[in-house]
Amino acid sequence: MPQADGSQKALEVVVFPEAARGTGEGHRPWDLLPQSTMTNATVADLAAAPKSVRGGQQLRLTYKGGEKIIVVPPNVPVVTFRPGTEALLVPGAKVLVNAQEKNGTPTALRVTAGRNGFAPPM
């Protein structure tokens, strides 16, 4: 979320696997909450967050054409992706399904499943 000082406050952090480096690189509006944004970038610098945040980290992210300062409060989920199996798809599991219409039928392109009650971000 944009902050008055020009920084951004993270609501969630997704660490991409190395193979996905550069995917969707940039900074843009996002639909998680009104006024929210998404930044896909490389961590260029890491420091303690300002004292007003009471813990957490401050990241300087760089991407082609720019950089952003992101403050990550200590309660913000930090997750990554790894391959899974259908064994993760159990009753009550929280999932995110990316789909596309093919031949008039919604077809899953990717399924992201949380483990142990965790909800996948985005």
C-alpha cells in the first residue's frame, strides 16, 4: 500500500523461485485492496524497518525503469512457491486457481494451494 512518505507498506511478500526471476517485473496497480499496488523486482538492499513500524524489514527493490522502498511489518506473510501434488488438495484447503477459457470451458492453468490452513497470497 502506498504510504505518505512515498514508500510502500507490504501486505504480503512472495519470493519467486530463481527460475522465475524477472517475471512480470515492474510496479503497477493491483486489485487486492483499493489503492494497492504490486511490485515485482529484485531485492537490492535490506535494512531494519523504521522505528515507527516496530520491527520488520525495509527492502529496496529494483526493476527495469525504477525502484521502490517497501516496508515489511513483522506480521506480514512471506511465502514462496514450490511444486506440489494433488495431495495438497484436501477438504478445507485454501486455493487460488488461475484459469483461462478454452473451447468455452474454464480450464485451470495453475492451482496454488496453502498448507496447514494457510491461504495462498494474491
